[in-house]
Amino acid sequence: MKALTTSAQEQDSSADFTKQAKSNLTKIAAWTIDRNISFLITSIGMIAMLLWAGSYKMTAPGAEGIVPLVSNNPLISWHFKLFGPYIGSDIIGLTEIIAALLILTGYWKPKAGIVGGLIASLMFFITSTMVITTPGAIVPVNGISYMSFLGLFLFKDIISLGVAFYLISYFGKKAILSENKR
């Protein structure tokens, strides 16, 4: 069974989908598959976002900007109580930068990409819960609850959580194939 699974994985990873596609629509999809477009866009986007956000959190405006988000979240509010907002924000920023560098390293060493994805998934899980815990993220309008601009800003972390899991699976597949070649 293991040999069949490995063989199928190797076929999937080396398949030239452009040659297999028949309709114009599937040829477009195959072109993106064969060139790893989804991986390139999501990984480069995640790396850029984590480096940018992480470095911004290491500034006074960045630290002050996340105080209401962190302070109202039971999963991470202890962090600012223990370290204060400036050092606490520096630690969060440094964690984001480390995750970005590990994801980048995953291009050459897939297990590092897995670790970077795991760190990012934990961060984005915590920040996703801030949609619920941050005052003003959800506002009533004519009796119906909507996400405010703050809520929508936080909601993007749910999508980023999905991207982090995608990167774990992508790098995981690469690491598994590498382990099975030995």
C-alpha cells in the first residue's frame, strides 16, 4: 500500500497537466498547476506580509496599534501583561519574521517550511479569534450584525490561516517525497 501511495504521489508531482488538459478552461488551469502559480503567489505573499507586518510591530505605532486587539483576546492578553505592549509587540513581530524566514527556507529545505507554516497557523488562529473578542469588530446596523472595517481587517487572518495550512501541506508533500527517495 505504501508503494502505491508513493508512486501515486510521485506521478502527481511530476505530471505535465498541460498535455493532459483537453478544453481551453482546463488548459488554463493546467498551465497554473504546471508552473506552481498558486504556491508561488501564496508563499511569496505570505513571506512579504509576515516580514512587513512583523517589522511594523517593532515600531511604536505598530505596537500601539495592536494593543486593543491583544488586550481583549483571552488567548494572548497575558502576553502584554507579562512583557508590556512594546516588548510584547516586538516578540510578536520577531515571531512573524521568523515564520517568514522559515517559509522562505522551505524552498530549499521543506521541513523548515513546515515549521514556518505551523508557526503562522498558530498566529493566524489566535488573530482569527480577535474578530469575536475585539470591541467594534462586529457592529449592529438596523438590527443586523456586520463586520466593521476592523472586523474585515481581522477576518483576512482566517484566509491567512488557510494559506498557512496550504503551505504546511505543500512543504510536507515535498519533505515526504524527499524522505522516500532515500
